[in-house]
Amino acid sequence: MTNGNANAAKVGGLTDLIDLSLDATTAGAAKPDPKMLHQAMATAAVTDAALCVHVGDDRGSDVEAARAAGWRSIWIPRR
């Protein structure tokens, strides 16, 4: 998931690791809005938020938003 227009599935070296990519425009909401997280679950056909993990570099938009939506999260701070 990205609030920008990047397609993570097309980033070199990641194409074999990513099954889907969701941007804020497609989702109709941007992180930390839980609508984006719910859209990601619907797109992936996942009904239990406890099965979801969000990896992100922004503590508020990524980590705290994911936890508030019932997801687990991993924070990778920017350098």
C-alpha cells in the first residue's frame, strides 16, 4: 500500500515477492484512514485482520494505523 502513485509490484527485485499493490487513488483513501487497510483486505480476499501484517517506514501512517485496524505491523525507520 502506498499513499503515492508507486506500484511496489513493479520495483526491481520485488516483482516475485508482491502479489498485489494498492495506491491511495485506487483505494479511495490514504493511510492512516482504515478504508485503505480494509480495501487491501478485500482485494486480497482476507477477512481476518489478525492475519495481516503491514511493513512500513512511517510510525503514524503505517504502524499505528495498521495496529488500530487490528493488523500486526513492522516499522522500518527511514535513515
